Amino acid sequence: MTAPKQQASSPEENRAPVGQRIVSSAHLVSEKSPELSEFEFGMIIAANAFNRWLIRCMGAAGVKDMTPVDVLVLHHINHRRSEKRLSDICFVLNIEDTHVVSYSVKKLLGMALLNSTKRGKEVFFATTDEGAALCQRYREVREACLLPGFSGLSEENERLGELARTLRHLSGRYDQAARAATAY
């Protein structure tokens, strides 16, 4: 016995009713894109989980008093073991407030995880051997604790890649909306 054929449904028919959506702020749900509110709630809880992971992974790697920004700054400065300027760090991490990154850099310098070199008016930062070793220990903890949950199958990796591209695209939309809101 074969199952009856289901007719293709339109995207509108596949939408969950507003009351059944998982959102943090029902008053922000728009009929234009109710999925956006679901996505935003997903980003909120994912961002908080990711920040918690950064802190705990770094703690397991050996340093317990780092903030998520400290961890991100350290890893970015260690990226390809090339020197980075403060403005470049802010740009790549999409952090508008340079004081936040500057504070992290000073903290990491004080922990002897970074060193600085001044050339003309520019200051360049690089990881020390101790900073690079800490990044390697972080990687080992990441491999042991986070990666076992992933299959490594190309289909799963392709979905992650698509999600990463979508997040980068949406970050541009949110940046543009932030500029528009500033002038609103």
C-alpha cells in the first residue's frame, strides 16, 4: 500500500502560527518575516552558549580569568602567527568600540600572552610563545570536547558552511540597519 501523494505546499502554508513560534519577544514578530524573530532568538541563545564555551574551553586550556572578547582577540592575533594592528583586530572581529579591544590587548600583554612592537606611529601585536602554546591547548580541548559531536560528513560540513555564509550576510544587514537606526 502506498501513501497518498502530498501536494507541494507554499512557504506560507509551512509557517508555524505566531503563537507557536519560539521567540523571546512576541511583540517584535512581524508578518513580513516571522522567521526573523525565531532566528534572532536562536542567535541570542547561540551567542550566549558560544561565549560560555569560549570561557570554559580557555579555562580548561589553563587560563580562567578571560572574557569572550579576550579569547577572540588572542586567537585572532595568533591567526597565521602574523602581527596585527588594533584597528585590524577591531575590523575583523566587527567590534566597533576600540576601547573594548584595547582593554583586552592590555590584559593579554600583562599576562605575557602577547607582545607589541612599535613602528612609526603604528603598534603591532603578536602572540608570545606562551600565547601560541595556550592557543594550541585551547585547540586540543576544542577537539576533545566539541568536535566529537560532529560527524565529519561532507553533507553536515556543507550545511555548516552555508550557515556561516548566511550569518555573514545577515551581519551585513544588521550593520546596515544599525546605520539606518542611527539616522532615524
